[in-house]
Amino acid sequence: MIDIADRLTATYREVRTTTDVGALEQTEQPRPGTDAAEYGLVLRRRFSCPPATAWSAMTEVENLARWLAPVTGETHVGGTFRVADHAEGTVLDCAAPHLFAVTWGGETEVVTVRLAEDEAGDTVVELVHTGVARDGGVRHGPGWDVAITGLDRFLAGETEPEPATWRTSTSVQTFAQHSVSAWVKATEVSGVATAEELADAAGDCLRRLAPDLTRPATA
């Protein structure tokens, strides 16, 4: 079972406009409906382990298969990889145990992950996904929420059931529903998407992440 309230409040969420993948500097906020080169979403979460442990879980293929999905390919800078049922990409940067960046599903989308040790010796993980659409926080954020919850589960020593089965459980699908609502709110705060865009994105994401709890789309 997932403590939904705890998982939701443990993660910081933000949607920004950006022209700088590395620093994710906020630019002038565009009007909803206008074209912009790039939008980004930010998640930040603390894990009760040292950075080296979190780094191993997030970069070693045998560990990734135990909380995310099987990974094939090369994980060095310049190498290409495939995460089953998620995306393909290229490794852009890797500086153990503090930073890695990859393209995600295409050249325009980039996922950058930073790890930092806090004063208690725990690890603060920041994930930045740029190059998404105006409603990308709602379309992509909940999937990252579920993935980060899977990572937390793995770091706590929980490896059964395997990730694909775990994600179809009622508790995870319920968590995904609440995560979608949280990302809708985060996007509303940013002001980058219209209510219609958010409703459409939320429906698509719910049908993907919580299919057993979501009504089919109407024609």
C-alpha cells in the first residue's frame, strides 16, 4: 500500500518556462495558447540514503530493472539506451554521483537529474524534464511521480511485486489520480496552459496511468 498523502507532500512540483536546460532559468511568462520554444517541469524529493546509494539505484541497469523497467543499450556519455515501455534516449552528461542528463523520447526533450547530500547525510534528488508542451507537467509529471515512488520503494528494500505489476495495482493507480490533480494545480500556478488543455492532458494521463479507475474517452 502507498501512503498517498505522504508521497504527495514529500515531493516538490513546479512547471516553468525555460530556455536554459542546465539552469532552468525562468523566463517571461507567455500567454496561454501562444507558442514557446520550451517548457519544463521540476520534481524534488529527499531520500533517506547517501548519494552513492541513490546514484547506484538510478544509473545501474540491474537496479533500474527492479524499480523502473528493463534498460538496454549503453549508459556512458554519447551512448544510446532504451527503457522498456517508457522511452529511448542518448546520454548527454554523467558526473557520478551528482549529475546525469539524457534525451528522453526525442532530441528536444531532456531529463536532467541532480543529486545532493543534505545536512543529515540524506540525498535530495531534483529531476528536471524540459522540452515538453504547455501541458507537459500534467502529461509527464504523474509518470515521474509514480517512478519516484517506485525508487523510494526500492531504496526501502521493497522489490516485490516487480515494477510493471506494481504499477497496475489499485493503490498505485489511486496515487496516480491524486498526482494528476497535483500537477494540474502546479500548472495552473504557472499560468502556461489553458483550462481546456489541462482537462485534455489530465484525461489522457489518467487513462494511461489509472486505466482501471478511469472512464474511457468518449468519441
